[in-house]
Amino acid sequence: MTYRVGTPGKRGIAGMALALVAALGLSACTGDGTVGGQALEQPDPPAPSAKVVAQPANGTSEVKPRDPVQLSVTDGTIKSVALKNPAGEKVEGELSDDERTWTVTEPLGYGKQYTWSGNAVGKDGKQVPIKGSFSTVTPAATNSAKLNVGDDRTYGIAMPIAISFDAPVRDKAAVEKALEVRTTPQTEGSWAWLEQDTSVHWRPKEYWQPGTEVDVKADLYGVHMGDGVYGANDLTVSFDIGRSQIVKANTQTHRMIVIRDGVQVADYPASFGLDSDPGRVTRSGTHVVMSKHSTYFMNNPGYGYEDFEVQWAVRISNNGEFTHSAPWSVADQGVRNVSHGCINLAPANAKAYFDSALMGDPVEIEGSTQRLGPKDGDYHDWSYSWEEWTAKSALSQ
């Protein structure tokens, strides 16, 4: 018997094709990260290299000595770092706890180029060099400052803090922002600019509280004071305020009364400046004890005397006013005014007051026709009302 083999019809071919596709689909990739329903392992992304950023940027010029200087690293840590001046000396700095930031902790010099060196390590374990440089500003000039108060000294309750400069300050606001006064207990006070912009004073609103502790900080080095002039030095000082002692003197009653810690301890007969001569009148207003001299030689050529010796002299202004021993005018003391502006006292009284006085003690004088003011120089700080005083701050304008 003969058998014939036939060819499949269209339906048979289609069925075979569907079966093949179904069979293949059991092992094909689905496009969702699986093969045959099983997850595929994806390769980890490569670890990043360290990225180093310097502030200021490489090549920057005219950097101010107190501008922020910092080196930071992302995707890694700092292995070693140094910033050196042209002499090869390292600048002081501090590394952060996470070792990603290094910050300069001292002011830089003027007119110098600083160079970075060191290495950072990235998360990929590879080292990246730290390099680059920048340069600091070269001043047209520098301006030095000095304080009127000293460390560990004790002053009276009217003592102002005075910073004087070698040259006038043009950018007073920039300078004032660099000044800080801290007190215990807290004391309200303000800076004021005096004397042709070459001096700035701080005084409390009211007299200091006895026993106040005072810390002054003036970060003036690197501060642009205007016209290309920069600060030459910093200033710091700590001092105390002593007991309260106030002198109340009256040119009409011819008396000088001393009040210590609220209690009157002395009442001296005195002779003040001659009332009929404006050049000899003792100024009314709150004076401040400035210095003490067991012996002092006075000069006033306009009134015919030079190197005139007096004892127990206490300076209370820069216009030549003192308290001092005046044995020649004892008969006038308590009766009439005959001096050239000073407060004349009997020798024993002058010595007793001299021994009790502190720099910064207030001497309040009233009764005369002339007022203490700017023409009298230091310290006329208390001749201003509080509103007038605070208006002299560059930061109030």
C-alpha cells in the first residue's frame, strides 16, 4: 500500500508558529531586569574621584588678609594640605572633623602670594593633588591704632575707651564694625567719632557700674579704612572698673566735694579759674581724671609762666586743668577764684585727693561761664547727651 505525505495547511502553519513563540517566550528577557522571572545583577557605578575647591579661586588677586580662605573636598577627604607664603612658612589652619574642609585661622600678610599643596583621596581610592595660588592686596598705606586703657588696670566709673589712629579714617563704618566691647554685667554704650576722624571713643550711657569687667577687641589689621589704606594692627585689652568716686565742684560756692560709693568723704575749700578772664575760667561740665603727678611743671607762656612747679597734680582735661596743691592761694580758697583754670587746694587736701583718685573718675564742675567741649580735647565725652553721642556713631547714619 502506498502512503502519501501531505503538506500542512495555513492553519497548521500558524499554530506551529504560535507554539514556537510561546516556547521561546519562556526564556526571553522581559525588559524589566529579569530573565525568565529571575532578577539580573546590575554592575555598581564607579566610585567618584575627589573634587577640590579652593576659596579664593586659583589666580585670585587683591585678597584681603581677613577674607575667608578655605579648601574643601567633595566625594573624598583631605589627606594632607598646606598653605605657604613666599618664604615657605605654613599658614595656621584647622581641619574639620569630617576631614573635608580646611580653614585658615590667622590673618594673612599684605602683598604676598600664597600657594596650596597637598593631596585629597577620593571615594575611588585615588589621590588628587591640591594645588593653586592666590595673592593678597598691597595697601597704599597702613594706619596704626592704639588704646588709652591697659590690661589688668582699674579705672573710675567715667572712663571712656579711646582708640586713636595715626591718620584720619575715611571708612569709619568698616572700622567700627571691627570693634567689640564686652562687659560683665552687660552695659549699654556706643562708639562715637571725635577729633577730625582720628579717634573713636566708647562710653556707657550712664557711669559704669562699680566692679564691671571689660574686654575690648579691635580686629583692625586687614580692614580697608578707605582710599587704599588698611589697618596695621589689632588691639585687645581687659580691665576693671573700681569703686565709685565722684567729685562735685562749684565755682560759685568755691567748694570741692568728694563722694565715694554714695557717701560724702570730703569737702574742700577751693579756688577756681578767675571769672573775669575767659582764658582762665575753669570749664563747667563733667571732666575725667586723666593722669596723676606727684610733681608737675606747668607752662603757660601767654600768662607769663613756664616750668612752674606744683605738687599733687591730677589732670582732669587736656586744656591744662588740674587739681593741685596751691599754698600761695590758701587764703583765697573757699572765698574767691584766682587761678589760671586749675582747682587750687591746700597742700594736705591736694595730697588726700591725689591719693584717692583713679584715672577715669568723674569731676563734675558747675557754676562757670565756660563749658567743657571739643576744643578742650580729651576727655570731653560726657559733655554730650546720649542722643548726641550715639549720633556720632558711623553705624547710626
